[in-house]
Amino acid sequence: MKKVCVFTGAASGINTFYRDAAYQMGQMLASRDLGLVYGGGKLGLMGAVADGMLAGNGRVTGIIPKFLDNVEVGHKGVTDLHIIDSMHERKAMMYDAADAFIILPGGLGTLDETMEIITWRQLGLHQKPIIIVNLNGYWDSMLLMFQNIIDQGFMHHGHTGHFDQVDDLDSLMDKLDVIFEGEEATA
């Protein structure tokens, strides 16, 4: 089973659209028989993605550090919940378990995970697909920041090729279908 790692917020934000979209995305992933790897929380968009997967009978692997288990409230209903020691261990386990990465709206933790996984790809540490889901233009400022970094000479324009960007869930699913069909054809 192919697994996607979803980086997203432990909060729901002020617009219920994001929570609804996260839940729907979980259902869509489950309908494609893809597994979910995520930060293990029950709250916010993280919890919504996991709940959508579970509602679609999907397989969900959560990975949460002990110190966050009470803050982000570890999701005890997932298929596998790993309670580990550190954020570094969490990220390493998520990265290792995933075949692709999806970025939904989130806060500083989501930004941290996004920057690290893109940087690792830039450095050649992996070649796994990364897809930024820019729902309602949520990531517009980050994408503009990337362009400014390029314009100022701190990043090569080709480095934006290390990730894809879509604006809605249907486009995300189309992209995943192409990615995973292509991998099956070469396996």
C-alpha cells in the first residue's frame, strides 16, 4: 500500500472550509486505497484528515511525541499510533514511511516540516513527490516568498521543481493518480 504523509495544522483555523476539506481529503485518499502517515493528533486539521480516512475505512499511522500527546491529543482511534520521544524521531519516522508528501494549511510546525522536506529533496536526500495544496490561496504568501528568494539570488529557479502546487482537492487526486500509476507501471 502506498502511503502519503500529510503535514497540516493541529488547529482548525477560523474558516471551517479548511477542516471540511481536510476531512474530505482523508475520505478521497481512503477511496484510492492510499495509507495516511501524519503527526498523530486528534485535533485540528490533523484530526480531520485522520477522521476522514477512518470514515472511508482507510489505514492511518499516527506518530506523536510523548510531550505533545496531551497537547495535540494523540488520536487513539487510528490504525497505528506511535508515541515516541522527540520531534526529530517523529519527522524521521514520517519521512521514512511516506511515498509522497501533501501540505495542507497549518502553522509553524507545518512550515517547518514543509521547508525540511523540500530542502531534503533539493539536496538529493529523497525523490518523493511533494504537493502543496493551496486551498483558498492559503499558501500564496509562501509561494511569493519562494519567488522573492529566487529573485534575490538565494535559490535557483529550478528548485521550485522540487514540489508541485495544486489549488483544490480534485487536482490533488488527479496528481496522486498520475504519480502512483506511474510508479506501478515501472514496478
